[in-house]
Amino acid sequence: MCALFRRGEGTGRLSAQRLLFNMADVTTADQASSPVKPGTITLARHGEPALSRKVRLNAPEYGEWWARYEVGGLKEGQTPPAGLIQIARDADAIIVSTRRRAIETAKAVVGDRAFVTDETFIEAPLPPPPWPLWLRMSPKRLGFFARFWWWFFNNHGGQETRAEAEIRADEVADRLVALSDQGQDVLVVAHGFFNWMIADALKARGLIKLLDEGHAYWSLKRFRRG
């Protein structure tokens, strides 16, 4: 540095000071632009609804049963898993489906903490399959076949189609990834099948699955960018 600032001691000192300040600015800039660690995305299914499944229904009756399921709340006496409660405590953002069963689940998990409700996260529809009236079975089995007919045969009954639901899942995944890329841990409280569709969209975007508890009530799926 002495050789660089040989001419004029005062000028050399000033130039050296400027160099040190510039070096400090570069260091600060490097620190400010250091990559943010991606946050996690947790997809939680709601708790068990109050509506009984101990009935046998034909297809039109199943359509009526599902309509009641969609507006109903949770069965009493349930306790959220401790792991889900901890995830909610650590979450930077909590997004909840607008269905009553999802909202009641979120309240049971987060207590008085605020969360955002968003209809984009509601369940994919389950229109009944076009079956004869004499064929009757449990809501669980009818639900499986309704989903099968909706997924593979485009039986939507004027409701959201599979293609439209896939677009919705892609849009949701992009929003969640954007939050995660900002370093936020995100918790979604929503529904079994649409959570699966979101999870599939997250995997397609290169996120790594950290946890998968299946499709049971209160179950979790968790992802992070690798």
C-alpha cells in the first residue's frame, strides 16, 4: 500500500481510507446477498369430521351426504398431535382452507394465534358416480369410487374438473414455494386429496419430501427445497 500512495502523504491516507471503506461496503453487500435458507412447507389434513360414516348409501344419497360433509365441523373430543402443534408454533405463515372442518382444526392447533383462510385450498370435488339406485355401500367406499370416476373418467357433474383442480394445485404450489424461498416455514391446514395434489406439484418443482404420514386425519406431509 505504501508504493501505491507514495505521492503526497495526505492524498495517500485519503485514498487508503476510501479503499478500506469500499472493502467494508463490499463485505456488507456480500453478507446482505447471502442466500436465504429455504423454509419448510407442511401440509396438514384436518381432524375427523362429526358426520357419521356408519351408513349405506346409493350414489345420489352419497351426493347429499358429501354436501353435508363439506359444510360440517369436527367430531368432539379430539386432541391435535403434539408434533403438529409444535410445527404451528414454529410456522411463519399459516394458511387454512375455508371449510369449517379445516378452520376448527386450525383453531385446535394454533389456539388464539391468527391465521389466513383461503378458498383456493378447499378439497377437490367428489361428485357421485353414475350408478344405479339399487347399488348401496358405505361413504368410504363410495368416496373411493367417486374419486376414481372423477380422476379417470372426468365425471365432474358440472363441478371443478380434474384438469382445473390440477391447475389450482399448481398455482398453490407456486405460492407456497415463493414463501418458502423467502425463508418462511409455512403450515397449510386443508384436505386429504387436494393436499396430495399439492404435494405432487411440489415434488414436480424439485422439493424434497421430509415427512409423509399418509392420508389419515391430522396427518402431515412436509417438504423443503433441496
